[in-house]
Amino acid sequence: YVDIKKAEAQTRKAQIEAALERIRAASLAMQDSSALSEIIFKVYGELTKLDAKLDRCFIMVVHPENKGITWWMAGYEGLLAENGFFVQMNQHPTHLMYLDYCKKRKKKWTYLFEGKEKRDWDRFGFTKTELAKLPEPIKAFMSAAKKVYLSGSSDQFGSLVTGSFEPLPEEQQDIISRFTIAFNQAYIRFLDLQKAEAQAREAQIEAALERVRARTMAMQRSDELPETSHILFEKMKELGEPVEQLTIGIVNEEDKVIEISATLLGNTLKKIYNHSIDEPYMMAKVYKALKKQQKTLVVELKGDELNAYNRYRNEVTNSNMFLTNYGKEHRRIVYAAFFSKGMLALGSNEPRPLQSLQLLERFASVFDLTYTRFLDLQKAEAQAREAQIEAALEKVRSRSMAMQQPEELIEVAELLRKEMGLLGVEELETSSIYIIDNKKKKAECWYAIKDVRKENAQLISDEMTLTLTDTWVGKEMWKFYQSVNDRISILMKGERRREWINYCAQHSKVLQGYYGDEIPERTYHLVKFNGGYMGAASPGAIS
């Protein structure tokens, strides 16, 4: 008989050790906190195999920073689809007890949970905490119990707790305590791994932020924002975000638009597109949130709203890149993080966790600092540019004021061309001054032109009198002079261009044979003044 009892005790001990080893192994294999759902399910299973008559088991992870507790639970219903329910700090006796026992690391304790205390907790816990997310049958079953015997063991992580309708024998309580010790050792290791992974993740994020910071700092023009959006897109992808579109939106309140630079599925849109701040489905919501000084915004579009918004985007981009025939269930979720001048936004077809939005906030913060610096530099450059322009204008003004006779307009035209070249407008080929005779429909023209026939491209100049009704270009000039417009660009190409150059060459020897056999097309840019206009010819459009 003694030998039988001894053998049974050894068998029981082996069973307990095997169960402990399985819990220890599962705990050591944890990669993230979501694994706690499977671990508590294993704990429940192992304890019931060891003859514990349980309603359910809990791993209660205490958060010292806010004194909240995350409940991971398992019971007769099997593995829960959703688990890990946060219970915020509260004054209910059991919550305070869990915190106290964790602080004291009490290895074995029991508590009878019943009466008004239980009823008050059930009303609070199942309506005011994340336990409200539990399936209704489970909440109903737990609430229906008049009393529950809690048996637990507390350590650094929190507590391992069982709930039963009868008190557990001493042996079962000892097993719970041993399970707690085994789990705590593995959990500490898990926290160390989490810390190391968090540090590595932070280093990765900082490197990505630095890349965005460097690219924004290097910007010289606002039309480089699409390229910056591509870098943001790539860095978010590298950080594991399944982003489909990354957008930089700069709010332009003067024109009532949001200037959109975007990368879509890895392809950067080459232009910046202006979206009206009154566009109802997205931009109006973004603008309203920005004005309210929100840090973030999440907008979900589905069905007809999504199709209407995509039609608008196709209209703005003059394309068909956005589908407009989505069904009612297809959705587009846009997560936006704001900075002082606009937003960064990522688009996805699936919900993203809070961490994604927080990451976007960090990118927005970095972008804000560097983009603000870029705007300051732009402002300083614009002021310096304005000072250069004023100095050039003063030179032209002074030379014009010093004229004694009309022939000196040639020198003014030369100075005008020289100063425009110094201001960086080197694409100009010709600078001209026209004085109009209304009655005769004639124009006296003083011009300066780069002599492209020579390597050093010196300026050559001359004066000529033209009848504006003799050529197509002249007629366009006359129409412009008679109009209310203050400026015009006239494209001269083909026969019309040849006609104009040949006509001018008849009235100015300088232009005879200037272009040779092939006369390239040019655009004549004219700006009106009282009594005439100034002209500049270039190979194409100018700013």
C-alpha cells in the first residue's frame, strides 16, 4: 500500500512537472504579447487535466505607469478570438487587491468574490472597461454567478488567477503558485526581448526620420516635394507599414487649396496637384481638423463616397488612375498627421493600429521643423532676389532718365538684356523696346540680341522701324497693344516665324543671315507700358 501511494505521488509529481515544463516552454516561445491568449488557454487546460475544477483562468498583467491591468482569460468556451482586455485604474476592492498583491509579490492567496461587491464590479467591468468587448454569452455567464472563489499567485508581471465555484484544495493552490513562478521567469525574459526589439525598432525609426530630415533640408524648390513623398513612402514601407499611398499636403489658404504631392503604390506623381479645401469627402475634413489644431485625423470612405472622391481626384489629375466603380463594402482609410503648414497622410484599404498613426506623427514633427526652415530659406532668397531685381531696375531706370535722344534706347535695350541675364534669365535671346505710332500703326524698335554665332556670345544691337500690319506677328502685336491686356506671349513658328525674321532682316542689317538656313521657333513675350511695350524672345515659356 505504501509503495502504491509512493508511486502515485511520483506519478502526480511527474504530471505536474510535465505540465510546468509545457507552460514554461510556451512562455519562452513568446514573440509578442498576443501569445498570452494561447498561454492562458494552455494554463487552463493543464490545470483542468490536473483535476482542478475551474470556471476560468486569468493572466493579469499590471501596468505600473497607470495602475491599469490587462486581463488575459480562458475558460470552457475555448480559445477566444479577441483577448487582452485593459481595465483602467479604479477603486473597486478586487482591482486594488490585485495591485497590492502584485506589489507584495504574494505567492499564494484566496479571495471570495460575492454579493454587492461582485454585482458592482460586474456592472462596471462589463460596461466601462474593455471587458465590454467579451462575447455576450460569456459576460452573461460570469455575471450570473452569485459567488466566485478566486485563487491566485502574484509576482513581478502581475497575477495568475483562477476562478471556481468551490474552494480549490491546497495542492491546487500550490500548483498555481508554481505555474506563476515558471511563467514569471519566462515573462521577464520576454520583457527583456521586447525591450531589445523596441530599442532596435527605435534605432530604425530614427534612421528613417534622419533620412527624411536630410532630404527636406536639401530641398531647393517646392516642386521637390513629390520626391520627398517618395522617400517617406519608402521609409514607411521599410518600417513595416503596408502603406499604399503617402501624401504631403501643403495648405494654401490664399488660393483655398491643399497642394498635394503623393507617391501611389511606389510611383511618384510628377506634379503637385491642387485640391480645393471645399472638396467635401476628404479635403474639407482635413482642413477643418487642421484649423481645430488636431494632431491627427482618420477618414474612412466607402462605396459611393469613395467613388465620388476618386472621380474628383481623376478630374484634378486629368487621369483615370483612381477607380470609380468600387462596391459598397470596399473602403479607403486615410490616416493624417498634421504639422504647421499641412499634413502627412497615408492611405490603406485596411485599418492600421494606433502605432501607425503615432509613427506618422513623428514623421510629421520632423518634416515640420525642416520644412519650416525651407520656407524661411525661400523667404530669405526671395528677399535677396527682390533686392537684386530692384538694383537692376534702378540701373535701367537711371540709364533711361539720363537719355538725351531716342537713339540711346539701344543702350537701354542692351542694359536691359544684360541685367536680365545677371538675374538668371539666360534663356532670353532678345530684349526689345517698342514705341508705337498709333496713327501709322508703326513701331520703332530698339533691341539687343545674343550673337550665338560666336563662342563668347556677345550682345549685338540695332534700331528699326516696322509697320505692324505687314506681317502676322506684327498684327498680333498690334492687336495686343489695342487690347486691355498688359502682357502676352506670341508663339512664332513655321512660315509665320520665317516671315517675321525675314521682314526684320530687311529693316536691320544685324539680323541679315543671323540664323542661316534654319530659323528656330521662338516665343515673344510682351509687356505693355504707356506708349509701347517691352519684348523678350525665348525658345519657350518663361516664368
